[in-house]
Amino acid sequence: MMNPHRRKVFIMLAVSIAVMGTLVGSFLMVALQHYAQRAAAESSARRTAGLDAVADLSVALADHRRAMLVREEIRLAGGAGMRPVPRAT
């Protein structure tokens, strides 16, 4: 049979280990949630930057296409002094 004082010490030790484990688990979960939230924000920022780049490229291609159309209309009109008729875009 175990000494009552020794038994109390073991119980206190077990309780202390359980509390420490709970605290460590809580801190670990907070750290993991913070990491996941940061990763999601970075992913969203990359996605937004990618969409902005595609939109900018689309605008640049449309502008280039319009410039080539105007250039060809001037060429077909017979010279550099002629201006093409403005078109609705």
C-alpha cells in the first residue's frame, strides 16, 4: 500500500502534467490557426495579383489591336495625312 502523502504527490503530478498538456495544446492550436490564416491570406493575395495581371494583359492586347486597326485604316486610306473615321468601342 502506498503512503497517503506519496499518493497525493503522484496525484498532483498527474494533474500538473494534464494542465501543462492542455496549455501546450491550446498554444499549438493558436499557432496552427495563425499559420493557416496567414497562408490563406497569401494565397488570396497571389490569386488577386494573378487576376490583375491577366486583366492588364487583356487591356494591353485590346489597345494594341485597336492601334493596329487604326494604322491599317490609315494605310488603306492612302497616307499619313489621312485620319480614320472614329469608331465606337
